[in-house]
Amino acid sequence: MIIGGAEDKLRDRVILSRFVHLAGGAEANVVVISTASSLGEEATSLYRELFVQLGAAHVSGLRPLSRDEAFDAKAAKVVDGCTGIFLTGGNQLRLSSVVGGTKLGMAIRAARDRGAVIAGTSAGASAVSTHMMAFGASGATPKHRMAHVSAGLGLLRDVVVDQHFEQRTRLGRLLAVVAQSPGLVGIGLDEDTAAIIDAEETLEVIGRGAVTIVDGSQIQTDAFHTKGHRPMMVSGAILHSLPAGYRFDLKTRSLLEPVADLSPRSMRVPRSTKETMRRLTRRIAAEGANSLSVERKLPRRQEREASE
């Protein structure tokens, strides 16, 4: 379950409600992993409170900050037996470099294999794939050297995921990556929008925005000899823009019959906690608002937060 970031936490909470529902509802055992976030326990606490309000029976938190901690058997044991794992936003390079290839990383994949639902929002969404959009520049025109790709956690194969898609104008960099690696399917997630991908590689869209899918199987490009940061010629890309209720087969790269949005509606957040949640929600949504132009303006101590 990959989420474009800034998911609704105060009203109907369609996406978070669906996550708890898929994790088992009243019997859900959820682990929140907030390694990507610079907000630390604040991010964990926010999601813990939300998931408890939505009916999850048990919610625990993990935040390994070093590979030694991620190799610790105790961290992997927290994930053993869980029915849902939630990867917060922040900086996907922090998440992949700390967790990838460790006991915790293997435990997350084992949880996926036994049927637990794995959700990632914002940076957490980018990190779930084998090929991860690490960072890059904003803009609608694909350009050479516009995007940087690294290895993610390997939960989704043959796709590359980008988030805050419409809001941060990231079509160009997704087109650039798919043009250079047309075997990958590009998935761009708007904010407050999620793609749920099942074991048969069928994708269903829920939420307020749209999911953009870039199919490069017919693509032609001059990417292999474009120099510097110049615009890249990309022709023949097939684009799909899918709002809530639509489905897509990632194996055949074809549109399927739409289904009704079955996301359960939840109770609203108590008024007494809304303002605190609203402030923290804004801080979480603002983490890693990146483009290369933004990164150059940030102080060095903040640069590491700019690659989500």
C-alpha cells in the first residue's frame, strides 16, 4: 500500500482506515517504523494514536537509526507476527540505507510474504520498490540527470514510485527514469492518494487525488547521448491517470474494470486533539519537500532532510 504523502488524518481518513482494515481491524497488530522521519518519536506517536482510534488492537513503534540497530534480532522480533507495517515519511535514503539488507529488512519482506499489509507514505512509499527514486529536480519536462535512483527495500519489483506527484510537479523526473529504464513501470502518487497492490500485481486507487502510471514499453528516447541537464527526447510513453476506484494490472500493463471505493469510514478525531494533530501533520507533510533547486538553498544541516 503506497501513499503519496499528506494523507488525511483528521476527517474521513479513508487511506489510514483501509490500512487498519487490511491489517485485521480490531485484531490488527501494527508496527510503525519511523526511521525515515527526522521527527522521531513524534511521528511514531501520531500514527500510534491514529491507528488506535481507528480500531487497531495493538500498535508498536520502531526507529532504528543505524545498521547495527537494524541488524539487532530484537528489532526483527517486533515485526514477527505483526499483521501490518507502516513506514512513515521523511528521507527515503535514510530508510533504505539503514534498513536495507539487514535482519529488519528481511523481516519486513517475510511479513509481506506471509500476507501482512505493508504501507509506506511519502518517503516510505518510494522506498518499498527495488528501484527507488532517491531524489531529483521538480518540473514537467524530462531532463538528463534530473533524477537519481538507488536500491530500495525490494518489496515491489519492476516499478519505480514517486510521491507528492502533482503537488511538487514530478512528472518530468518519472518520465526520465522510465525512459532510461523502460522495463520499469512508473507510479506517481498524488497527496492523500494511495495505490493498493495485491499479490496478483493488481493495483487499486483510493483517496482524493490520482495515481499516474507511466508505461515505457513503447518508448523512444535520446537519453543515452543527451548531455548535461538538457531536455530529454521522450516519445511513445503511455500515461494513465487513475482516480479512486480504478484498477490497473501491472503485469499486463492494462486498465481493468473499476470497482467501488470500499474503504471503511471511520469516526472523526476528537476535537480536543485536532489542533495538536494538525500542527504535527503539517510538519510531517513538509518533511523533505525536495527538488535540486530547493536543496541548494538549504543550510547544510538541513540538506539531508531534502531528499524525500
